[in-house]
Amino acid sequence: MINELPRFFEKILNINEPWRIEKIEQDGNKVNIYVNFKRGAKFEINGKRYGAYDTVKKTWRHLNLFQYETY
């Protein structure tokens, strides 16, 4: 069941390729879901595909999932 949690969250949060859930951590009533993409992934913008050359870690507050604060 633990191994299926990332796939479950990808479905309910509508996370699709090339994005994926890297890890999930729970601390009390707070859940941290880490989203990343595979190295070398291409992103489609206006019909063209581009590679990522620079990234910045950001925190985004999602709506609560049940009673859990979700980041």
C-alpha cells in the first residue's frame, strides 16, 4: 500500500508525465508532497518541446486533503 501512495496522489492531484511525485512526508496534520520531473524530460509549450535548463524549489499550499494541510 505504501508503494501505491505516490500513484494515488498523482491521480487525485492530476499530476502527469513528465511530472511525478518524488516523495511524501507526513508530520502531524501536515502532508508534504514533493513533485519533480525526470532529468532530461521535455515540456511541450505551444506545440514545441523544450528541455529544462534551470530549476528553483518552491512551496505551494494546496487545498486540504481531508484534515491534512497539504504542501
